[in-house]
Amino acid sequence: MSETIYVGVDLGGTAIKVGICDEQGQLLNTYEGPTETEKGTETIIDNIVKYVHLIVEQSTYTWEQVGGVGAGLAGFMDLKEGIILHSPNLPFRNVPIRAILSERLGKPVRVDNDANVAALGEAWSGAGQGVANCVCYTLGTGVGGGIIIDGKIYQGFSGVAGELGHMAVIPDLEAIQCGCGKMGCLETVSSATGIIRMAKDAVQRGDRTSLSTLEHMMAKDVFDAAKAGDEVAARIVNRAAFYLGKAMSAVAMVLNPERFIIGGGVSKAGDILFDEIRNVFYKLTPDSLQKGIEIVPATLGNDAGMIGAAGLFRS
Amino acid sequence: MSETIYVGVDLGGTAIKVGICDEQGQLLNTYEGPTETEKGTETIIDNIVKYVHLIVEQSTYTWEQVGGVGAGLAGFMDLKEGIILHSPNLPFRNVPIRAILSERLGKPVRVDNDANVAALGEAWSGAGQGVANCVCYTLGTGVGGGIIIDGKIYQGFSGVAGELGHMAVIPDLEAIQCGCGKMGCLETVSSATGIIRMAKDAVQRGDRTSLSTLEHMMAKDVFDAAKAGDEVAARIVNRAAFYLGKAMSAVAMVLNPERFIIGGGVSKAGDILFDEIRNVFYKLTPDSLQKGIEIVPATLGNDAGMIGAAGLFRS
């Protein structure tokens, strides 16, 4: 067996997931261990190195077959230098993660942010398989974006392309401030956080709705209520879908991708969300720009991060 | 002299402009002759062939040195097959222009639409020289767009990427219908046509303005009035600039280009337009996405089409 394999690392604040991928993007083995964020940068790096060795040892592959190790994480990065500038869920500050891991592992290392890596995973062996140009949205706490052109992550001039959650698509009269400091970002409405905020607002102002549990409300509760016929919940879901569809229409006019892939927790709502996204997208997009374009759910779930991280070595 | 040269053809409804470019995108010789649109497709093609031979004969180069002939024109094209589907200012309908010209000239031929070709010209040897990723707007009768990634035109999945004039950036309450059939496209406000429309509306509703000549008003008249202190004209200019800056902000979040280049007749308004575009862009765009990004006027003027057409052979 002289086949080359790649190890993908999904570095989260709680857990580190490592997976082995073959050259077709198939996930062969996985391992998950604690990040131990509270113990600081060195322990986290020790853990990554430990888990990468462990997954290879547990597999039928040899260390020599490892062609490279890719890692994805939430954070702002200097992608050219492979440095994590800062991260929302990890204690890294100006850590040259690529150089450190490469030296510790004795293998080529590539890093990118979690949204880009998830997009690459889906493009490689998920919902975008066989598609050269696709755009991915990850609807979670925020709205992440990733752009794949010719099968690779498109990073732009300074490595910040695909910030799709921060397009200002909400009209001024309805806009609220986003965590980024700007007004009216897509993320304020189409993320789980946005959906929960809208639901809490509705409950607080006394809208006639079955929604009520203010403390532990989840986006799923809002979708479930909408499916059960709650009109207030349905209106919230439609609003999240409307602005996503509107933002996608703008993206289509720029990039003319073949496929939009929508993942993340919120995307699990299914048809109730996707039907409205498609309605809006097709309504707002000129015919020539919507021809042949598909809008599909992500298929890899939480594995997209590991697969995409390994996919940083995709040729 | 064994240097390779390229011939660029700018095929307009009135005139055909042909130019010889060297491998650095410098325009060496040019020739312009009538299109004779009224005589139909065959005459137009005969004219292109005639002018291409003529410009080479008049130059110090030999026919053997011609590495290829590129052509740009207004119209909808099947870029993969090199077919013009239809054009607003030429009688072509489903004409396989690439194959026809290639056979007639005995040279490789490449074609693309005028906005893409102008963008490539600017990127090659105009305002985008040395920049890998840039986005160009051409503000004329409409608003054209062209995206250059890694020095090449980015065409997207079905060849219609960069339709930047049809982003829906005008709020619903102010939106009017665009020629494309959709509401609120950038082109309805930031084109010469849009500026003239807003000025005529202002005159007709009796706004206090120095603008008055309803019949032959030009966008330049509005800019001149604004520069002379006319507040109504200034408001129109600001509105055109505002929505362009807003659209560019959305594009920056997708593409993170290094430079925006703005050309076309309207761009000649100068600082009065550019200052406001920059104000709006920097206000609406998160810091990380505006860092290092420049917004500059196009520099090649009407030569951008010829140079970019030759640039279709840029390696």
C-alpha cells in the first residue's frame, strides 16, 4: 500500500477531531479528544500532535503515507504566513500554528478558517462533489461563508474573501447592529442567534404564538413551531430564508456559481427553510444568472471540517 | 524580430477598432473603420477580417508574428462555444463568431463580452497593472462589470459572472424596474441613464435646480451643475455614488479584491463622484475587508476594449 493519505484536524474550543482522508476525500478513520483549552496554547498543540499520531497508528496506514496535515479553526488568520491572529474560542494570539505543527509533525501543514474548510469539505466529497465552483453558507451561531473556485478555496487579496455573513442585506428601517459593528448584516437575521432573537422579541411583545420558553429557546424550537402551524414562527423562518435568498442572489450576480450549499445547524430545518430560500432566490435573480444553479443542503454534517482540512492538500 | 503580437478587436455597433498589443499589453498600432451594421452579419465579419489584416500590414510586424486575435462586443454569448446569442447593437443571432473568424483569419481567436474585455484591459496594462485580483465597473448607458482573478477574466459556471449592474441594492421603497425586468438594480441609479432620469424627474417635479434642458440632458450636465453648487444635482450625484459604494461593499465581502477600477463615461466626473464612493464604501465595509483595498479610476479610456481583447491571449 503506497497510497497517500491526508490527516484533517477540526480544532474546536471543546474537542479536537482528527480524520484520515484518501485522495478522493473519503473519510477513513476518525478520532476525537478534548481540546483542553483551559490549559493554554502549548497543551492544545501537544493534543493536536498526539491525536494526529494516534489516528494514524490506529489505522492501517503508515506515518510515511501521510502526505500532509490540514487544520481548520474559528479565527482570524494571516493565511499567507499560517498565523492565527486571534480566535473566538481558543486562547491563540499571534501563534504561527503552521510552522509549529509542521516542525512537530515533520509533515507539510496547511491551515485555514473553519468556514472555508467546511466549504472545501463539501465541495470535495459532499454536496458539491464534481462541481468546480460553489458557494457554501454555514448557518450556526453566526453565518459563515466559503467560496470554492476551480475546486480550491478562494481567499482573495488579503485572505478574507467569502465573508458572506456580513453582507448588508437588511433594509435600514429593520437593521440592527451586528457583532462586527456594522448595521444590517445577513448574520443578524439568518443565523441561529438571529432566529432566536426574533422569536424572543415576538414573545416579549406579546405576539400570538406557541413560542414561550425564553430561557432555553433554540432555533429548532422556532422551526418546529412553524411546521406545527404557528404563524409567528413561520414569519420568522421566512424572514431568515428571505434575506439569505436575497444575499445569495447578489452573490450569484458576482460569482455565477454552479451550486449553493447550505449547512450548519439551522440548515437541518429542511424544506420549510429551503423552499423559501429557493423561492426568493429565483424571484430576485435574472433568468440568465439562475439557469442551472442548484441550492442544496450540505451532506457531510460535522465531518465537513475534518474532510475539508485534509482537502487543503487536494491537488 | 520574432516577438509575438496579439490583435484586439473592439466590435461596436458603429465602429470596429483594432489594435496590436505586445506581450506586455502595450498598444502599438490602432485602426478604426465603420462596422456597417446595416449591411448585415457577413459584411461585419468581412470588415473585421479586412481591418485585422490592414492593421498588421500597416505595422512593422508580419502576419506570422500574430499569436492570436481577440474580440470583445456587447451581447450575450455562449463563451464555451464562442457563439454570440444576441447583441443589443449588432444584428448577430446565434453566430459562431469564434469559429468563423478563426477559419477566415487562420489564427486562434478568442471572444468575450465588452465589460469583461474592458476589465481585462485595465487589469493588464491600465489601472490594475500588477494586481492579481480586481473588479471593474463600467458606468455608461448601463453598469457593466468584470472580475479579474489571477490576471484572467472570471466567467463563472455559465459564463455570466460579474453582472454587477444587476445587483438589487436599491431599497424597495425607492426601487424602479430595470431593463432586465427586476426591481432595484444598481444600473437604475448609477448609470448615465439613471443619473439623467433622476435629473429629469427633479426638473419635472419642480425642484429648485439649475438643470433644465430636458431634451438633451447628459450625465455630464448633472455633474457640472453639482460642481457649480446646485444642491439638487449634488444629491443625484451622491445617490449614484452611494449605491455604487454600497454594491462594491457587498462585492468586497464576497471577493476581497485588491482594487476596484471604475471606468466608463460617468467615471470622468472625477473627485465629486469618487470621494463619495470611497466614503460610502469605507463606511459600510468591515475594517478587515477594506484594508489595503483601493478604488481608482480606469486609465485606458476607450482603448481598454482593444487592449483587453488582445489580452484574452495573456498567459
